[in-house]
Amino acid sequence: MSKYILPDFPNGGSIPVGVQPDDVSPRGVRDMAGNVSEWTASQFEEYTDSDYTVRGPERRFYVFKGGSWGSDDAKEPRIAYRGRGPRTMSDIYIGFRCARDAK
């Protein structure tokens, strides 16, 4: 499968926030799908309705969410995508978003 590449960036790569004016959530959050996957503070655990069991080193993995510009599968560049890795993992496809609680 080919890499998912945004049409305005034929060489791949992340894009500045706000470049895609139609990529806005109902709460005004921009560029949540297809830019970079974002680390969360959540440790990786199985879903309650899943047959998958977390074992071994995965017990210490953390979750990153959302697809990135470098996703190998066209299904991955979406907000619901969930990946995992050790907190020491780094990749050009994974970043983070600074956020704060709404007032």
C-alpha cells in the first residue's frame, strides 16, 4: 500500500495548523486527522468488549491517537486510530498537542 499523502504536500510531511480550512471539529479543534498521531497520557489497555489481551511489554506502552501523514493504510488517517508504543519511542509521524481545560 502507498503512503497517505495530503494533496498539497506531495513529498509528505506535517502541515501548519489551519492550512486545511475544512478540517475543523465541532468544537473548533483543527487538523486532528492526517497530520501527526498524538501521544496521550493513557497507558495501553484492552477494550472491555475485545478479545485482545495486553501482555508482556505492552503493559507499559502508552497510546497515541489519530492517523498521520505517513500512515501506510488509507484507514489510519482518522481521529479514531489508536496506536501504542513505549514512552521512549519517537517517530516523525508522532507528535503531541498542547492543550488545556476549557474555562
